[in-house]
Amino acid sequence: MILADKIVKLRKQMGWSQEELAEKMNISRQSVSKWESANSIPDLNRIIKLAEIFDVTTDYLLKDDVEVPAPMSESAETGTIKVSLEQALDYVEQKLDVASLITKGVILCVCSVVPLFFFLALAETGRLNMSGAVASVLGIVSILVMISIGISFFIRTNEYQKSFDLIEEQPFELEYGVYSVFEEKLKNLRPSYNLRLSIGIFIFIFSFVPLMVASMFFNGPGVTLMMLIVLLFIISLGIYIISPVSAKFDAFNNVLKEGNAKSAKSERTKRAEKLAAFYWPLLVAIYLGWSLWTMNWGVTWIVWPVGGVLFAALVGLIELLEKES
């Protein structure tokens, strides 16, 4: 197979048009057309660039008798697992499924106190003739139910762990063409990732504004409780915006970290998950205990923003201790 035919074959395998290949090579479409029609031959620098883009060796491009493309990143290690394009795409899809389950669980846990605040607001305003004791009981039952459902979503993520081991726990190398495909996907995702991350962070910062405005211009615990509900809904919106795109971004990076699955980032994530499994149930217990002891629900809500900041501080402290050790 001559060079012209190989360029056509590789370009079509990548799903690119002549214009797209020309853009990656920083040349005109006419130049690509001449290469593929054998009317001209790329110079040595262009050959090297083609080999990098297509992830093949220059020998494959230059030698007519070499019919099978060999990846430039071919590992000298024996026993290294090969990951195909189909396996890599399946990994990304499953990571998105897990992110969806985690997002649902987190939002349920964050919003678990919303019914309690709502019932207490009804009791404070005297609507439905609901007493404070009845509102507290209904709210606590709602908290337990929503947290139980949220935990069930977290537990379901274990079903996917075995399928993640190939990418996240073992050295591997990508089959021919897979690296280029995912590099392109990551490049296309990055603007969307940056935008949604910026929007999510803005939402988290803005979430306290309604509560502060209500505290400044309106009096009464009922208004405060309703603004707390708005705050939790805004935080949940931020989580919903950030979580899926972050999971996709991390999945692409995990695939591209060929042969280096056990990264420092994945180890940090695992440590944070272990801390969260103990920390957040404990925080719920502290909140319920303090609230039931004092019956001052309009004050005890402060546990949640303080707890969130403290969790971030604990994660940072763990990382500091790990680095020192």
C-alpha cells in the first residue's frame, strides 16, 4: 500500500474530512488532496506530523511493504493490557452513570432538611394549624427517608467498580487510534467544562445572597426558613451543573493517562470518599441532636455551611499529612 492510500485509510478511520486533517496539519485542503491522489508527497516534517496525529510509526507511512500500522506509543512491556476504542467509550458511559447516581444521592442528602424547614415555616406562620412538634416529627421522618434513598444511590455505584478496574487500577495501553480520538474529545469538551465549572462556582457563591437579603429586610423565622430552602435548592442546582461534566472530563483524562492509572488525583478522590462516608452521617446526627435539644431550628441550620467548609479543610489537612509522610 502506497503512502497516498495509507493517508486516506487513516483519515477515514479517524472520521475526519480532508478539511479537518488539513486544519490539524496547518496546511490547505488542496495539499491533503494532492497527497491522497499521489500528485505530491509530504516532506519529512509533514511525515513526522502525520505519524503523531495518526499515532503510527513513520516506517508504516514510508514503507510500502508495511501493511499493519504500529502505534508510536507501543509499550515494550509484556503483559500490558490493550484497551480498545469500544472499551474506552464504555468506560466513559459507565462513569457518567455513576456520576448520575452520586449526583442524585448528594442532592437528596443536601435537600433532606427542606421538608423540615418547610413544615417549621408552616408552623411559624400558623397555617394548616400545624404545631411545632408535629412539624419537627414530619421533618425528621422526611430527613431519614431522603437520606436512606440517597445512601441507596451511593451503594448502587459499587455495581460499576469491577468494570472500572481495567482503566483505574491496572497499567494499560490504548489500541491504535484510540489516543487521538480521546485527545480530540477532551479538546472539544474543555470549553464546556470550563464554562459549566465557572457557572457552578458562581451559583455556590450566590446561594447565600437570598438568605442575607431576607435577613436584612424581612423579619420572622418563617421567612428565614423559606430562604434556607432556596439556598439548598440553589446549591443542588450547582451540583447538578458541575457533576456530569466533571465526571466526563475526569474519565477522558483517565483514558489518556495511559499506563498510569493509579494517579495522585485518583488516590485523593478515594481518601475524600472514605472521609465523606463517615463525616456527613456524623454531621446529620450532630444537627438533629442539637436541633432537638434546643428546638431552635432557625439557628441550628448554621451547621451545614460550617460543615461544608470544615469538610474541605479536613480534605486539605489529609493531603498535607500524606505529603509530609
